[in-house]
Amino acid sequence: MARIGVFVCHCGENISATVDCAKVAESIGKLKHVALSTEYKYMCSDPGQSLIKDAIKEHKLTGIVVSACSPACMNLLSGVPVLKPD
């Protein structure tokens, strides 16, 4: 069974100025196969990437979705050190 982690980024105020990120994360957390849904101010930051990496291990996630402001953020995450197993 899939164990999906969803990470909703505020992108400072780029997204959170118009979207209630906490409510989005809470609603998504109720979906089937979503093992974790959380929000954070800057997912592309070092602490944000650590949050993702730690959550993958702690919750034994089989896939992740990152809601962020731009593909540039995903380029930081797709360098894959966050996703590679130790």
C-alpha cells in the first residue's frame, strides 16, 4: 500500500498570502494513502529539506508530493540527496 507524504510550502508569503496552507495540509491529510501531510514556511530551505528527509524515514513514505511556488524549488529538492536512502 502506498504511503504518501505531502509537504505544503508557504513560500514565505508567496502562497500563504492567499492560501490557508495549514487548512490545505489538514484536508489532504484525510485522503486515502496519505500517511503524512504537513506545511512549512520554506520547504526549499535546509530545515525544510531536513523535514522531508526525516519524514520519509520516520513515516516510511513510498512517495512524496511537494506543493511549492516554482519549479526552481523542485530543482533544489530533485538534487535528490533528500530522497536517497542513507
